[in-house]
Amino acid sequence: MVNLAQSSPAEGEPLSLPAQIDPRITRLLRETGFIRALKSGFGGPVHLLFPEIFRDTISRFEDVLDQRALHYHLMFAKKANKAESFVQESALAGIGLDAATVEEAANAMANGIRPDHIGISGPAKSDILLALAAQQGFLIALDSPDELDRASFIARRVGRPLRALIRLTPESQEKSRFGIAAARLSLMLDRLDDGIQLEGLSFHLSGYSIPERAEAAFTTARLLLKLRQDFPNCRKLDIGGGLPVSYCRETDWQTFLDREQPGDFHGNKRFSGYYPYHQPHDGPSALAAILDTKPSGQTHSLAALLKETGIELLLEPGRALLDQAGITLFSVQGVKDRGDYGIITADGTSFSLSEQWFDSEFLPDPLLLPARPEAPSPYPASIGGVSCLDSDMLTWRKISFPQKPRRGDILCYPNTAGYQMDSNESEFHGLPLPRKIAVGLNAPDFTWCLDETYCAATAGIDIQG
């Protein structure tokens, strides 16, 4: 039997960061015959998607909002993963989708998302996207006076007003390239005409600070209430995404940060920074904390303010909705001994594990699924891609595997659905893009289909007869 046990590193052992893994996924990984059949059947790296987990996470977000009796609109930020199955599940759940391109918006509608449930973000949208938004009724976040003028002109040409928010730059992140400072909001308001139907305000905030997002939401909500005097349709507040995912336990993350040194990595590699792989909150509980925040000097929580004033809350989680909703499998193509550690060559490239291309590393430990389990004999190894680039490393860190990996063994990277799978995918060297496979976890027997043939309305249901 494959040993999937992960333990925290003891003093003197190689640096590790065990991932938190949903029990349903652990059960799947123990079905080695099923895993190997999928992997060998499609060749190259494969991404396994878990739409049922995605569906459960949508429900957890909705529970947080329903418990506070809020008027809200949840939108999946599609940029976090291109998979069709997650869009299908979003449509079936009745939530919306945040897009930034014509292609993303068209894909959303093709998979069942209602046009009025599509939000459009990003700076300086293309003319085609603005025209499509006016024609279909998307909600656009306008980023600048120039964009507002162009959007209004296009909307008048189309003959339908464009539903819009104005995106603000919070004071705490005044150097951001997105949005406009509240002090300059009049530059936007003075340009409004019958081409634009202003429905509210949004803001862009980088990072995962709960107090900072709550403060920005309070400030923007107060400004929104003032605007209602002249713009009665201003009832929407979009707080964006920026909700965290916790990939590992707090003690393991702190141990990693305390012990990390150049010698833990192939070539003494150093990085400019890491994603905060442990968070005290996951996405739904972080949202609850934001909504329950009472900023200094306030008598009401954010949730109470929104409820009492009838403001509709919009939010756009991506990574947080995809927590535990996918894993990525590579095969071991070869292992080179380098004395005190080895270098594994996987059957793909780091373009399929996108964190490396942000001068960082995806840190949760990959799991070894050996074709022939052996008695434990730890073997440290880094993991390189199949390309001719020295920098093509999936994992620079020397991972302590329970046995020496062999050609044909499978490497499993956990929790990769959020941004890791396809943000930077490429057919470099003529390699095909990894296939995405939707796997059903809840039935007694695991089921699968290609992502592009997934139908959320019938998934897991026998409709024959």
C-alpha cells in the first residue's frame, strides 16, 4: 500500500512542508490502479479536478452570507483556473463569474452563466469587450476617466446603457495601478451621461489582510451612501477577492520559515518571497471575519451596515473557491544522483506549476506514488522539468521522499487548482498542454470525464432508464 502519511520535520531532518489534504482526495490517492490508469491513458502531466469540492466551497461561502441575511452576488474569478467544469458548477449554483477578456466572458455564457451575472474587471478593457458588455448586460468596473469616456461612447453606439461600477484605489495602496483615488472621483462622476448606468463602487486591494479589506469596505460603503443622493441606482459594493487559502498547518509553516536556508535548495536557490502558505482563516471564515469587523469608532459591523442600508455585496474569490479542488500529477522520467541528493526529471515543465514563474516556489510537499512500494529509506531530491532550460525546476527544494523515486512513479502536487495549473501553461518544445480530468469523489466508485465534456447538471447522476 502507498504510504501517504505526512509528518512534521524533526530537528535535523530535511526541510518539509506537509500539505493539508481533503480526506476524499487521500482516499482517491490510495486507489493507485485508478490513478495510474488515468495518468498513463493521457500521457504527460494531468490535472485532476474535483467539482464536488468546488461546489461544497460555494455552499460554505453562501452560508456565511445567508447567516448574516445579506443581499449579495458571489462571482467566481475565472482567471484562477480555465477549467470548464468549475464554470459549469458556478452556473448550476446560480453564482456569477468575474472575467477580464472577451474569451472569458464568452466561455462563461457558453457554460450557462447568465449575462447579468458576469462582472468585468481589469484595466482599459478592449472596445469589443465594452461593446459586448453593453449588448449583454455585463457589469463593468470602470478603471479611469478615459475608459469611462470610451465606454459611454460605445454604449451609445450600441444603443444600450452600460451597467457600471467605478473602481477606487484604497488609500492604503495608493501606488496600485488599478482604480482611481476617492479624492479624484469627481473626475469620473462629472463625465457620466446616458451611456453609463452607475450601479455602485468597487476597489482593488492586494494581499490578505482582513482588517485592511474591512476598512476599505467600510470607507467605500460610506462613500456609496453619499452618492445615492444623486445616483439612486448606486447600491452595489464590490470588495474583490483576496480571500486566503491555508495550505498547511501553522506549526509546519513557522518551522519552515525558521529553518529555511540556501542549502535546502538545489543550487542554493533563493527566492524574493513566498505565498503565505498558512493562514489563520480559509476563504469562508476570512469572509465571516471581514463582515463581522467593527472598525475603530464604528458601532456597527460591516455586515450590519450593509444590511441596514440595503447595499448589495459583490465579491470575486478565485483561489479561495478552488481550495482543495484539484491536484496535478507528473510521472518520474528519470533520476540523477548528485551525491547527497538527487534530481528527478518529470514528464512535463514548470509551466504547469505556475508559481516558479513568479520568482517563487510552490512549497507544499509533493507526494510520491511509487509503482512498487519499498521499505522506508528516505531519499532527498529536487524536481526538474523535461525542457532544456536549467531554470525549468518544478521544485528547487530537496524533498525527502520515503524511498528513492523510480522511472514510472507518480508525483502528486496537492491543491493546485488555484492559479498553479494553467496561468502560464505553454506548448514549449511542442509538448501538448496537460489534460484536465474531472473526477467524481462522492460515489462509492470514482468516476471521471474530460473537463470539456463535464456536465454539472448530470454529474454523479444515473439518468438512464
